[in-house]
Amino acid sequence: MTGEMPETLSQILSFLQGIGVTGFLVFLRVGAAAALLPVFGERSVPVRVRMAGALAFTVIIAPAVTPQFAAPSLAAGGLARAFATEVIAGLVIGAGLRLFVQLLQIAGTMAAQATSLAQFFGGAGVDPQPAFSQLLVMGGLALAVLAGLHVRIVETFILSYEMLPPGAFPAAGDLAQWGVARVAAIFAAAFSLAAPFAIAALIYNVALGVINRAMPQLMVAFVGAPALTAGGLVLMLLVTPAALTIWLTMLNGFLADPAGGGGAP
């Protein structure tokens, strides 16, 4: 009887040690991404809240990915390698998702510059940017949360262990190619969302030039500036719902397939 107790205790300690190591490795991936995640990684969110969110994600994700940690050795070298790969994987996932917030900021900046609204309450938020960018970012993040962003993020983390297994460094060439493709797709999508404002601004400037040639004595700037601002606000009202819907579809596509989803509309 006395011989069985130390053996049972050893098994329990070994089991708890395995859970602790697995949980810590998952936390490294989630914690590295938590600083960049939309909504959960915003600068306006307190650090303690972000830490609590990372721990909550870890508790949910760890049981589902425990079998993935059977491959790497828990020896000193293998464990150190797993530490590094988990942090890198978390940063890659977080950066890919953060690009979608940058998409809204870029699209809003393009639209604001085209409609002369770039300095309209530009410094109201944490990041100095035009009001239209603030509106798109806040509206997009709220829409994503209503659509179950937290659930999709958990699914993406679980899926990431198949693409970026623990203990294996991602190929530098593949990672660079993926990053360049993601950035190119984000800029293309931002221009697509801001295209109605760029087209309206082009039509406005052409019409203003024709009127100025026809009536040189008319102060077209005083007449056209208020019309451009009013037109930009009306166009914002009409375009924003469709733009946010397209953005949410792209975000969901990326969350479902981080390797290639979420391309330009």
C-alpha cells in the first residue's frame, strides 16, 4: 500500500506538470497575439483586461490543442524551442488580424482626404486619425463583436496549431510571401472601400473646373467647399453600411482560412 502511494502521487504530479506546461505554451501564443487582436488588443483597453482576456482564451483553447503538444520533446532544448515558436505563431496571427483594423483606418483616411473631411475632429481618439476612420473602426469592431468575433478567434487559434505546429519554426520564405500578399490585399481592399469617395471627388473637381472656366468671376471655392462636405457626409451615410458588411465578410474569410482567406473584394 505504501509503495502504491508514491507511484500514484508521481503520476498526479506528472499529469499536473503536463497540463501546466501545455497551458503555459498556449498562453505564450495567445498572449503574443492579444496585444494585436482587434477589440481585445486595442490601446484603449486596459492592460489588466487584456491579460484577463488572454487567460480566458487560454483556458478555452488549451484542452482542445493538448494532443498537438505530444510531438515536441519536453526536454530543455525542445521546450525552449517550443517557447520561441509559440511566441512567433502568436505574433503572426495577431498581425494578420490587426491588418483588418488598419484596413478600416486606411479606407477612412482615403475617403476623408477625398472629401475634405481629413481634419474634422481628427484627434478625438487614441490614434490621431480622421473622424471617418474612427467611425469605420468603431463601427467595424462593434459589428465584429456582435457577429461572434470571440468565438471565431478561438476557432482560429485552434486551427492555427495545424498550420503552425508547436516546436516548428515557420519557413521564412513562406511567411514573407504570406505577409506581402496580406498587406497587398489589405491596401487593395481599402482602396475598394474608399472608391466611391474618390470617384465622387473626381467628378466634383471636374465639374468645379468646368464651372470656373465658364464663370471666372464666380468664387467657386466658396460655393463648392460646402457642397463637397455635405456630399461627403451624405455619401458616408450611404456607403458605410455596405463597406462594413464587405469588411466583416473579409474578416470572417480570414478567420476561417488564415493562410489564404480574406482577400480583396
